[in-house]
Amino acid sequence: MPNTSLDRMNDSNVASKALFQIDTYIDNLVKRIELLSYVNPTNIEEEKTRFFASKYLSDPIFVYPKLDFDKFKLHREFFTQAIELIEDEELKNLYEEIVYFYSGLVRCIETVGEGKKFYYNSLHSFGTPTEQDVENAKFILHFEEENKGDPIFAPKYSAKDSETQFRNFSKQYDFSYKIEFSNTMGAIAMVLNNLKTLVLNENHTFSENELAVLTNHEIGVHMVTTMNGLLHPLKIFAHGFPNNVESQEGLAVFSEFMSGSLTVKRLKELAYRVLAVDSLAKGYSFSKTFRLLHNTYDLDRETAFYITVRVHRGGGFTKDYLYLTGLKKVYDYYKEGNDLNLLLTGKVSLEYIDTIKDMIEKGYAIKAKHRTTAFSVNSNKNSTIDFILNSLK
């Protein structure tokens, strides 16, 4: 007996209900995992002192936060979702990828500090630089940095002082968030998406340029996409699309470019990260990666140490090469005249742009409410930066 229109409507309601139930369930699972909360060592400063005292020969022994969830139960819960009940083929494929992506992040978390185990899980989740990525990084290193004596590059603001700068910058946005301080992080600032919190490194003294970079990067993109992601009917936008790191970090660095705060010095920092991640693929130890940066590329030892920490934490964290590859992809996307606001809808990926458009049309998502102010006018006046980004392959 053929289906009536009422039967088809009921089937559609069941499928839609299944989609939202799966989305909500995955959202609750993902809220319990924040990779950066587990992969940042708690004893960085102590190990830096010991490493420098060893004349850069004795690798640091890092300590990491303990897991506060049942990893096996979490894996099982991800794979018990009835994805097949989602009728929309595009959305069904998306949620299948979401399950695999987040299961991979759980594997990363459960092997933090376990050397090669973590490295291979990180490799599965984030990949590693190609030969072309390494060549792009080396190309950037040929360019002269801006005048290092410029006062905007001088360390000046404590983390507490910087809080005021972030608050003042954020007045242009219609949302609020928490600011916390940490002395156990490798980065100098980061946004914890699940907690709507900006964390500042209280061991760092910030320069005027760093604050310009970080306000546009952390608030102008990471916090903007966090807040936009929470506004959708489907929470996938808040917890993140598969492989969103490359697009989100690329977008965040692109906001530095558009605001006029991106410098050759900053691009070189991203290039050094690529080379450091490449050293992992070559089997370099912590001390050998450090010496590559410090001795071979003449990077000052403080910067070399913290880049090496970022890359070797956990046992080998490959994520950091994605900042440069993501920047190039977003830059090209912008140059082609595409809509940057689609990338601000949440923690989304460039590869899912068509899916995002489709979801907005079908009422599963909304357009970005909060917009990155740096994107309204291109304030970049640095022709060298433009040349470099145009030239990257």
C-alpha cells in the first residue's frame, strides 16, 4: 500500500527528531572533552630551567593533567548513535564524519604523554606537513623582519594588564566571556570553547603588537565563532565540524592580516612551527628540534623552547602546522570573492561550505550574528605580507 502524504510527513518528523537527538547527544559528549585541557604540560617552567641547565641535551619530562572521564564508555557512546535514521544524505554523511573525528580526539586525549601512541593518534586527527608546506615555510624565512627596535614589539604588559586590553577590544561585540590566567600553558593565550573562556599565560609579558594580534585572533575569530556556534538549532556548530582546526586557525590568522597586525615576524613564527612539526615526522627528539630552531635557524632560545613545547607536548602534537596551511586557504578563499561570514557561523571547515549553505536554507542553521570587525575593511598596509601570501603554493 503506497505511503500517504501523512505517512511521509510522519517519516520526515521521525528523521528530523532523530537528527536533533543525535546532535544533542553528541554535543553532551563533546562538552566533556577539550584536548587542550589535557595536552598542556603542568610543569613547563620547571622543565625549561632544567633543559637550559643541561645545555639543551636533556629532554624535558612533562607532567599532564589526569583524565576525568571513562574513555571506553565515551568511545562506546559515540558509536551507539543511530546515524542511519538521518534521512538527509548530506547531513548523515556529516554526522558520520563527526563521530569518527571526535572518536579520534578521544584517542588523542587518552594517550597524552605516551610518546609514539599519542603522536600517531595526533597524526590521524591533524595530519603532518607535506613537502610543499615545508618549502612554503622555508620561503617565508628568507624575508627580513620588521624593525625589531620598534616599540610595538617590546614586552610591556603583564597578563593582568592585558586583561584590560582584551576587555576594551571586546566592547565592539555583543557577547561576554570569562578571562582566566594560567602558569602551565605553552601558548600565550587561548580560548576554551566549551567554557567560553579566554586563558592568558601569566608568565608572559605582552607587547603592543602581540595584543593586537591576539585580540583579533582570539576574540575576533575564536570567541566570535564560539558565540555564533551556540545560536544554531544544531549544536554541531558549537562543538565543531570535522577537521575544523585548519579553517579556524587560518581564519584567525587571516583576521590578524585584515586588521593590519600580521607581521613578517609572526609569519616566521608560523613557519617555524611547520618546520618543528616536520621534525616530528623525521623522528627528532625534543632537544634535536630545539637545536634545529635555535642553532640552525638562529631563533632565540625562549621562542625556540616554547615552539618546541607546543609541537612535542603529549608525545608529538602535529596541529601547529595547520595555522600556515589554513591561512593560505582562507586567503585564497577571500581573494576569490567568497563570503567570509559563512566561516564565522561556528567551528566550521572550509570543505563544508556548501553543506553550511544548505543547512541555512533548510532551517538547520542561521547566518552569523557576530561578525569579525577586521573583515569589514582590509587594513593591511604591508605589501611584503601580501606578496608572501600570494606566493605560497
